Amino acid sequence: MAIPTNTLLIEGSFSELAEELAHYIDTIRKTQTEGSVHAEIAPILDSLREREQSEEEASQTQQQQVLKDRDEALKKLVVASAALNAAPEKEITAAYNLVIHLVRQSSNPGMFLPRICAFLAKPFPSAPQHGPSIALSILSTIFNTLAPSDGVRYHVFLAVLAVIRTSSSTLAFEALKTQLKNQLSHWITAWNIDEEDVEKLHLAIADAAKQAGDDEMSYNHLVLALKAVPPSESSSDEARELAVRALVSALTYPFVFDFTPLTSSDAIQNLRSADPSLFELLEIFASDTLDTYEEFIKAAPLSSIHNLAESAEVLQTKMRVLTLASLAASSPSRSLPYDSIASALRVPREDVEKWVIDTIRAGLVEGKLSQLKGEFLVHRATYRVFGERQWSEVQGRLMVWRRSLENVLGVVRSEKERFIREGMAAANTANESGRGEGGARGGAGDRRKGGGHHREVDLVGGD
């Protein structure tokens, strides 16, 4: 959606333009005088013309009547505007721009624009090839002629997404992605829409992204739609359907390894009783290992759980990667022998490095492989869930680090005390040596002084 605001420049009074549109719709519908749109709105337009001529001098009551007449005429015109989809391709844009111009003169444009958007989201029989691009152009015009905070923009945007989805227009979706990333949160806030509409919006984006082949974006908006489900509605059929869809997507998409956003959803938690097998599978992928997974599918075949058998290979691959991540996170020594990894993942020893590399690519671990030592040295590992057990592990590691630091501090303290003792001893030795040398020098001085005095006595005695 473009940022600048568009302005529609169409000359003529409301009654003149409304009459022109009515005749045009009747022509497309091939409707005779009886039952035509023009016949239905003619009395309203006659009354409206008289008031429009003196609109500047009209009283407030008369101005209100003008708006009321316009709305009455628009109710019939907008409903009949569905016929514009069958207009010749070159005339569709101009015809819809005329409708938009008339609607903007209503006392409440938001009463009519959602219906027009719904028409634009449907196919154009006369323009099977260029219809989607025409619809998107008209919808962009509507979107950009509305104030940024106008809630009607929500309905326009839903229609844009519907056109992109039904037309499978990958290019149009790619052009929209930047706006979604940079503006969507601001739009939702500005439009002041409720939780139900937020959920509907994220679902529409998820569907459009899925159709365009962007599975990652589709999944992210499914999760956002789940978050928008209010707790009071989390057990409804619609919420259950959304929860199942999001959970199956999370399990089968090869790029999803973090299940925390799902486990924190009330709608997902309600699957514990509504769909226990699927919920148990979530718990296994969230915190358990390959062994538990294989035991589970023996008791509950994947074919009996939402056709997950079709994704059996993806599920097993993901479970191996998650198991290795848990193994790395729980290893106290941070050193994983190849044999331990091979045993936990049920793979040959020669395939261990491949699985470690896959887990590193998934962003779950970081470390260094040593073929010589046959071990994987873990530098960092991501917890799949962070609960009581993980806090206990962190506490244990902190205690180990604390003891190590205490040992280091003890060594530093001992060395410091030894250094001080040795320094004091060296200083004492130096002082004692200095005093000895000073005494010897003092005695020699006395002797010299005494000798001098003796010589002075001798000289006196000589006299």
C-alpha cells in the first residue's frame, strides 16, 4: 500500500454523478426502466437537486436532510454496484472511482466502503487476466484516501489480502510484505480493532502467505492469531480449529523448533481434552526425546492423528534434531561422545556429524566437532522449554561455577598472601642488612672523630 494520500478529482454535483452512475449500472445490467436503479433513486435525486442548489445558504436541518438523501441514494447505488465487476475492462477503474467519490460525500462512508471492498475481492468476468491488478489498484486508492486512523482501512486491507490469495499473485504479496513488517502493528493500533478482528486479520495474512508459498510467514501469523483469541473464547469451535491448524503446522513445518508460543496458548491447552493425542504429541516435541516419540507412535499411529503419517519423515527428522539439542543442553561436561549421540538418535556413528551440523543450522546448538577425539564440544545449547527441570540444571551449573570461582579466588588469595609474606620478609632482611652496615659506618666515623680529637689533644699538649 502506498503511503501518500490520493485525491479523486471528479467534477459534478452529487445528484448529477449519482444519476450518471445509475444509468451506467442499468446499462451493464441491461435493466429496463421498470426496476432499474435509476427509477429507484430518481425521487430522491429530484429532492436532492433542489437542496443542493441552495446548500450554501441552507440551515443545519436542511444540510442534515441533504446528507440523509445522499445516504438513501447510496444504499441503492452501492448494492447495485456489484454489477460493475462485469463492466468492460477499460471502464472498471473509472466506474469504481465514481462510486468511491460518491461514497466519500456520505455522512458515514464507513457504512458503504466494506461492501464495495467485498465486490472488489470477487473476480471480474470481463478481465480474467488483469482483474486482480485492477482490483488492487482500486483498493489502494480507497486505502490511501482514508485517514490513517480510519477503521475502514481494516476492511480495505482484508479485501487486498483476499485478492492476493484468490489470484495467487506472488509478486503482489512480495510487494506487500515490506508494509506488513513495518506497518502492521501501527495499523492495528491506529484502527483500534477488537481481538476478533485482529484474529481475522492475522488469519487472512496467514492464508495469503500460504498461497504465496511463504510458509514461515504463514505460521508466524497463525501464532499471532492464536494469541488474539480471548480466554473466554478459547474453547469455541473456531478456536479449536485454529489451534489444530497451528499445531499441525508447527509439527510438520521443518523450520519450527520452538513450541513455547503454542504451549502458552489457552486454545492449545484446551486440546488436552478436545484432542488428547495431538496435544500429547505437542508435549513430546516440546520436551521429550526420540525414545518417547517412537513409543508414542507405536501406541497411536500417525495416520490416526490428522493425517500426520504423510509427514512421518519430517517428524522423525525434527525429533532427532530436538533430541540432540536436549542432549547438548543437559550434558554437564559439555562434551558429547559420538557414540552417545549415535545411541540417542538411533543413527550410525558415521552419520553423527551430519546430524550435529543439521542441529547447528537449526540454531539450537553451537560447538566444535572433533573427529580425532570422536566428540562434539558444546559451546551453547538452547533449551526447548524452560521449566522446573531447566531451572534446576541452571542452578546446578551455577553451583559448579561458583565452586570453581571460589577455588580460583582461594588460589589468588593464597598467592597474594604468599607474595605479601615474601615481600615483608625481603623488606625485613633489607632493613636488618641496612642497620648492620650503618653501625659499621658509625664506628669508623667515631674512630676517625676520636682520633682527630686525640690529635688535637696532642697538639695542645705540645704547646
